Amino acid sequence: MSLFNLSSAQLRQAADLKEKIEALQSQLSQFQGADEVVADPAEAPRKKISAAGIERIRAAQKVRWAKTKVGTPDTAPVAVPAKRGRRKMSAAGRARIAAAARARWAKVRAAKAGK
């Protein structure tokens, strides 16, 4: 049902109901000990980051900036964590994968030749 299709009496009744709801929400928040009503969840108080969390963020940002400034004369040395090496596949494992791929393609070629 659209607001455009409502009569003036229905609109007045809807406005009265909205005012009553707001009043009841205000009373409820006072009952619960809240000082103010937060109508929009986006306006709710935000959680704070701990000091340790802020320090981790700062340290990571310093490392990122140090990587971009490498080679400039005024750069102070910053400890950059060593990058983990890539995992390597054994030659036997690679051979098994290659053999399986060759077998799959041989099956596809055989199916095409049979048609």
C-alpha cells in the first residue's frame, strides 16, 4: 500500500502512531539507563581498537612505507619481515600430474576421432 493512496485521516493516524512509537522508544531507553535514543544503527557508538591493535597497524604501515621508499637516501632502515618461500612440488608429483593430463587429452582425442 502506497502513501499516495491514503486519505488525510489515514495519514494523520499513521503520523500519530509514529509519534507514539518514538515516545515509547524514548521511555524504553530511559528505563534501560540510556541517555539518548539511537534511531539509526550507523550512528551507534563505535568499538575502540586496543592500544596493541593500533601498534600492530602502525608497525605494518611503517613496513609498507619502507618498501616504497627503498633506495632513497633519507630512508631510515626498518626491519622488513622475511618473505616465506614458495612451496615446491617434487619431480615425481609433477610427473604424475603431467601423465594424468596426457591421459585425459588422449581420451578427448580418441573421442573426437571416433565421431
